[in-house]
Amino acid sequence: MNLMLPLTRMGKQFIRRLAPLMGQRRVRRSAAAVIFFLLITVLISVEFVPQRVNLREGQVSPVEIKAPRSIVFEDKVKTEQMRRQAAAAVRDQYDRDPMVSAAVQRDVSIVIQEIRQIQSDSSSSEEERVNRLREVLPFPLSQETLVTLARSAPLNLDQVERSVNALVAQSLDGGDGITPDELESVKTNLAGLVNRWGLSKPYRELAQGLIRYYLRPNSFFNAEKTRLLKEAAMATVPPQMVTIRKDEIIIRPGDVVTREHLAKLEALGLTQTGVPWRILLGSALLVALLMVVVLLYLYQQNRQIYEHAGHLYLLGIVIVVVLAVGKAITAISIPYWPELGNLVGYMTPIAAAGMLIAILLDARLAMLVVAIMSFLVTLMIDGQVHFGVVALVGGFVGVYSVSKLKQRGDLVRAGVYTSIANIVVILIMGLLDNTPWGLLITSGIGFGLINGILSSILTIGALPYLESAFGITSAIHLLELSDPGHPLLRRLLTEAPGTYHHSIIVANLAEAAAGAVGGETLLARVGAYYHDIGKIKRPYFFIENQLNGENPHDKIAPSLSTLILTSHVKDGVEMAREYRLPQAIIDIIEQHHGSGLCSYFYHKALENGHPENVDEDEYRYDGPKPQTKEAAIVMLADSVEAAVRSLQNRTPGRIEGMVRKIVKDKLMDGQLDECDLTFKDLEKIVEAFLQVLGGIFHSRIEYPELNKEMERRRNRGAGSRKQLARKSAGG
């Protein structure tokens, strides 16, 4: 107990010292970056494995180990053995030289012909013929054989020539020819065949000598061709896959650990001991690099998101949550079909992250994040590229599908498009991997469809919460607010119809102007729809709703009129919050008059006497001044519409003069000081206003014939009424 008190005090002191630091913007951003960095690193590098063992081949296992999940893996050692056997079964390849046989037979015939000439030379003595034979023959023969050849008639040589050449042709041209390694054995075999010819010893010795001397190999080893055939044979051997089902016993207590045991344990990731620091370090460096890439992109291309801490937090949360969902999906096992269980990574809903970021932040940023997350998915699922390819294509299709949303239901269609893209890519990757057809179709249609549906569900479910939590007004929310059936717009139409139609024209003006200066056109339009909803509380105090011509302001003091007019801003903010309108719309409602002067009632108060008692600040709106382009544009459009509507003769020149006067007055009054509009933007806004107003207040074409016909009908009607009156009087 005494020990806990100091620890408690130390904890409180630490929290008190930490609180001021966490209040600093840089510290909060840095802390969030570190948290996201650690979470992403852990997700892509750490496996969900319940146990790890340290066993060696030949060791007796002290424990029973079961498979924590179903897997199918390649037994690389067995695969290598099978491939070596296939390569060994390939015969060595030889190239046969077709010229060798003819050359050998030609050499034999030349020698035989020279022997014939020597035998036929009757002018030489026997001794001279023997010496000449010894010189002609390239191989040695006994003296007895040489003497016999010198005495014999040439006719005996014909049989020797025919028989030797026949054996040469048979040996070299038949079969696979003669290789260098086979040459000596072939010579020996042919010499044995000569003994069966029945020749006398001298001619038998001559034939054997010719064969031994002139016969040479004609088939030579082709190393390159042999290598290619062996490689082709090895390639035909498929990977030797081993299936392990969940809860299957890998090794029992007392079993001697074999290579097969270790291969299964390694495939299941159970052989590592301790923390995989190298993997963690590599993953950490990679995640840090990718985070820097994203931040540099935002710094260069979208400074608004980079400087908005909430948007960065949103980006990190979406990435971490989707990766966590993917990690959980990859842990799913299918015991009855483990091959299919190995493909559950196809269901990783990267498209959900892309769609959420595209809707809430920026479509180009979403593309970059999808590419990075697809790469991380590849690492997360054992470096299997096909999972990353499916995630990449599906994510891109998802981002593109939400680029032109019109209603929340379009997210369902985006999910369908993502499913179709996933199915196509999964089928393509399966064909490239030579996946069996049954497994290919099941994984393609099943997992591809689930991926798209899951992405759509996550997007639809998370979108409203993320919008609310981070104060982001998405395009889809704005589109829903622009529906004329919205309860607040219906109230505006029925309770303040003049204000409703005024807001419609202001919305058209604001949308055109926002488009001209690169603002958010949809936000400007919807903000204009709701900018005057505060007038619902006291509609008849505003001139556009005074249909009977009576103006209640004629009966009250200017100061009270000003109070009523300016209160519609506060009332509008309260109603907007009551109806849960997004903050961006509330800001436009609050800022659309800025701190402008109610000039009519201010000058009326001055005219009533005692101008020294009239305080100009009491006749101004409470503000604040417009902080964004869209709020400033709605302010200008609101004033321009009211001023132009009050003109008696709306010629183009008078309209342009009034528009430019309104813009100049707002500028000189300082109402545009706090927004980021430039003088060039103001000129574009004026031109956009004039274009819209020209379409609204264009001159009408007169139709003379139609006017004459209407006049005749009126005259005819008047004459009929006079006749009816006379008859009534006469009656």
C-alpha cells in the first residue's frame, strides 16, 4: 500500500506534464503519426500464430503440435527430387555428321584401289610390290600378309571392299551412329564379324585393319540441346503440394523430427523463435518510406489536407481499419477445402478504403493510397503478388465508380462494379497460375463478389460516422440535402415561398460563380438553398414574402426592423443544427451577410431625426465575415439577386451596373477581407452572374398577330356582356 501511493503520485504528475504537450498541434500530429506507423507495421509483419517451436532434425519432439490453420504448401525438397529424376531420364542428345560415313568409305576404296594397282603391276618384283604395299597401307600388317597380298589377284579385293564399306555404312548410318565413347567397342564388334566372312587370313587381316584405322565417330554430344531438354523435363514436374488441415497433428510427443516435419512447421510459420526483429525492422522502414511518400504528395498537390490534422487522422484510421479487416480475413480457414482457404486474401476490401477517401477527401489521393495498400496486402499475405493485383484493380474501379455520385444508393452500384472487376482479375490471375477450373471459378466468382459487396457495405456503414466525427461534408451528403423533398426545404417552400424561389436563383448564381473560380460548386449550390432558412420563423417581415403589398416594417421602428432582419441569421443557424445540417452549410448560413450594414433601415433611422443617437454598429449583422470562397459567393449572389429583382427596367446595361456596384460595395465594406478571393476571381464571378442573370431576365419577343387575336376576343366578350345586360334590363 505504501509503495502504491508514490507510484500514483508519479502517474498523476506524468499526466499533468503530458497534457500541455498534447495540447500542442505538432505534438498531436506527431503522436498520431507514430501510432499509425506502429499499427500498420504490426499489421503487415506479425502473423496471428498461437505458438512457435524450436526443433531440429533428428531431435525427439517433447510436445504435440497441431496445425493452427489449413494450408496447402509446396514441399520444395520433394519437388526438387522429382525434377532431378525427370532430368536424369532425358537421354544425352547427339548431333550426327552425315559426311563421315561417305568419307570413311571413300578412304577404304582409295586404299583398296592402290592395292589393286600394286597387284596388277607385273613389271615390279615381288619384293618391290611388298615394299610398296607397306608404304601405301597406313596401318601395319604382317610380312606373311603383305607377301600374300603382293602375289594375289585383284579379284579378292572386291569382296573386302564391298564387305568393309557395308559394315561402315551399317554402323554409321544406322541407329544413332557412333559416338566417341562407343568407337572402340564398335571396332571390336565389327572385327569379330569379319571373322565370319570366310576370307583367308591375309584378307581378313586387311579388312580388320581397314576397319580399325578408318572407322571414326559420326555422332557428337550436344550439351546445349541436352540442357534444354532436361530443363523442359524438369518444368513438366508440377510443384509437389502438401495439404495440411486445421487441427491436424503435425508431430506427436516422442516422434523423431524428420525433414518432412520441419517442412510442415516452417510452412505454418511455427519454427521461428523469439521476435522476428529483422522482419519488423524491414517492415518499419518500408512503412515509414510509404508514409513519407503520401505526406510529400499531399504537401505538393493538396496542401489543404496536409495542413488539416483531422483529415490526416481520417486517412490513417481508414488505412489501419481496412488493413485490420484484411488481416482478419486472411486468418480465415476452410478445413474442408484448404486450397480455397489459401485464396481468401482475394476478399481484402481495399476498394472500401479507396471509396471512402475519394468521397471524403480526394480522388487522386485515393488512387495513391489504393496503390500503396495493394502493395502492403502483397507483403501481408506472404508476398503473393496476385492478391495485390486484385486489390489494386478493384480499388481503382471503386474510386472511379464513386467519382460521380448522385445519391447514397450509387454506392451499391460501385460495389457491383468492383465485384465485376475483381472477378475478371481473379480469373486472369488463376489462368496465369494454372489454377484448377473448379477452384478458379469458385474463388473468382465467390471471393470477387464478396470483396465488392463487403467494400460497399463498409463504405455505406462508415460514411455517415466519419462525416460526423471529422466534420466533413461529402458530395453524397450534399446531394441528399439538395433534394427538394428535404423537410427543411419543404417548410421553406410552404411557409416562405418567396424566400424559396429567391434561394433557387441564388443557388444558380452561386453554382456558376463557384465553377468559374474553382470553388466547390455543389457546396455553393446547397449552401444557397439553405442560406435564408431562418426567415421561416418570421416570413412576412421579408419583402419577397409580402404578397398582399403590406409591409409591417412601416409600423415599427428602424432599430426593431433591423433586429428582426438580422435575427434570421441566428434563427437559421439554430434550425440548421436542429435538422443536423453539416457544419459547412451552417458556416455559409452564418456568414452570408458577414457584418454588413442594413443600409435601408440605417438611413431611415438617420432621416427620423437625432442622427447623433444612431449607432451604425447597431444596424450591422453580427458576422462573422465569409471565411471561404463559397460563403463569399453566396453573400454576393444573395445581394445581387435581391438588387436586380428590385430594378424597374432590367436592361443588360443596368443589370451589369448593379452587379458591379454590389461587388464593389461588399469589397469596400471589408466583407471579403477574410476569404481567399482575388480581384481576378471577382471579375470571373461578375461575368458568371451576368451570364445567369441574362438567361433569367432576357427580353421577351412580342407576337403581333397573337396580340390582335387577344384584343378581338376581349372586344367580342365585352359586346356579349353588353347585349346580355340589355336583355336583362328589358326583361
